[in-house]
Amino acid sequence: MTRATGFTRFIHAMWKYKALTLMMLPAVLVLLAHSYLPMFGIFIAFKNVNYIDGIWGSPWVGIDNFKFLFSSGDMWRIVRNTLLYSLTFMIMNLVLSVSIAVAINEIRRRFLAKAYQSFIILPHFLSMVVVSYLVYAFLQPDHGFINATVLKAFGHDPVFWYSEKGYWPYILVFVNAWKHAGFGAVIYIAAIAGIDPEYYEAALIDGASKWKQITNITIPFIRPVIIIMTILSMGSIFSSDFGLFFQVPMNSGALYPVTDTVDTYVYRALMQLNDIGMSSATALVQSVVGFIMVIATNSMVRKIDPEQALF
């Protein structure tokens, strides 16, 4: 009876706010198509798929597909790279996004603020293929900007960037921050816009400096948004941006020790094996690890501050 009543109320609310329901419908359909319908293919991770028998007729192999990932001699390297890069990107992008949002909020001319906001989110919409050639224009050994202009001006010998692995952890962190920090700042700009200006006026009357206003008003008010974004980003900690680690280093074999992640390793292996069951197994492991990390992070937040937890 209670369930029927709850369902009736839900239908009534949907009909009452039918305009909002129609606005929400496209996003719900996209969510179903991209996030829920593919879940029916989880069983592929436990099959030896062949194109003669088809997906349904292919034999079950249990956890054999998972052994491909965990029995690899490069397992430690790819897991280390994936986790360390993910954590570094998470921290770096968080700090830069919040800093950019605070800086733009301090610009009093709204036209300039909107212009800067538009400029910083532009890299987010560039394809990684385009970004890879932008990076190549700087790092090309013979005619790249760094070698031909900067290093030459200081009298240094040219660096063969695509053969020297020591530079690439810093290059990848920089490229990722350049591409994504601006887009992340938009979320924090919206959160800052919701802060009542009276708090800042009261702080000015009390003689608070800009730094005091930022640390005692702005940051505490956007703290819930920071926590939510951090919890959600933990879901992709075992995944990596394939374009960043494959396209930007130009798939250079000399750079594999510092650019090889779970996604790029599986791609290279499956280009040779052509086994979709193994790729499905890897994707399932990434999803399960991400789900566990989200639950664990949310549980930690709930213990520290229950009001900030997602659920």
C-alpha cells in the first residue's frame, strides 16, 4: 500500500511539473543509453567471445579474462602509473580550479570576468588529437618552439623530448591541468556566485583583508562542492584519459615506463589479441574499483562531517 501511494505521488509530481519533466527527459535518456543499458554486457567479461558463435553462444570461461590483466609482468607499472597520475591530477586540478574561480570572482568588471571564463574553458573542448599536435609543435626535436627558440636562446643543446622519459610526468600533469582546470573552475564560480554579498560587506567593515575573506568566507562556503567533486572524482581513480597517455606522447615506446596506464596497456595488447572479453573484464575491474572508492570516500566524509556526505 505504501509503495503504491509513493508511486502515485511520484506520477502526480511528474505530471504536476510536466514542463520540468520534459526538460529532464533528454538527459535521462542519454543517462540510460550510456550508463545503464551497457550494463547488460557485463557477462561478456566472463566469456570467450568469438564472431562465429556470437555473444550469446560463446563459451563461458569464468575469470580467465581477468588473468590477462593481473598476471601481466607489467601489472605493477601500469597500476602505479594509473593511480599516481589520477591522484596528482585530482589534487592539481582541484587547487587550480578553486584558485581560478576565486581569482575570476575578484574581477569587478563583469565583461572581463566573462571573457576570462570563456578563454579558460576553451581547452576543455579541444580533441586530444589536436592537443597532441599542439604539444608536438612545442616539443618537436628539430623545429619545435622549445628547442629552436627557448633552449637555443640560452645556448643549450636540443632535447629529444619523445625519447627522454624523465620530463613526461611533468608534461602530462601540465597538459591535463591546462585542458581541464578551467572547466572545473566553472563549477566553483557558480558556487561562489551563490554566496550572500553581505558576508563580504560585514568582513570589510571588520577590516578583513582579501586573503581573510577568501579563507574565512569563500572557501568554507564552497567546501561542500569541493567535497562532492572529490568524492565523484574518486570513481575514476583506476581509469585514465586514453588520449592524454596515448596521443600526446605519440605512442613513443621509450616513454612507456612513465606513460603506460591500464587503458593504454589494454589497448595495445588487444590490438594484437583482438579479444573483447579481456577488454570487458578490464572495464569491469575499473568500474568496481571506482565504485568501491566512491563508497569508501563517502564513508570517510560521513564519519568526519555527516552533513557533507553524498548519502
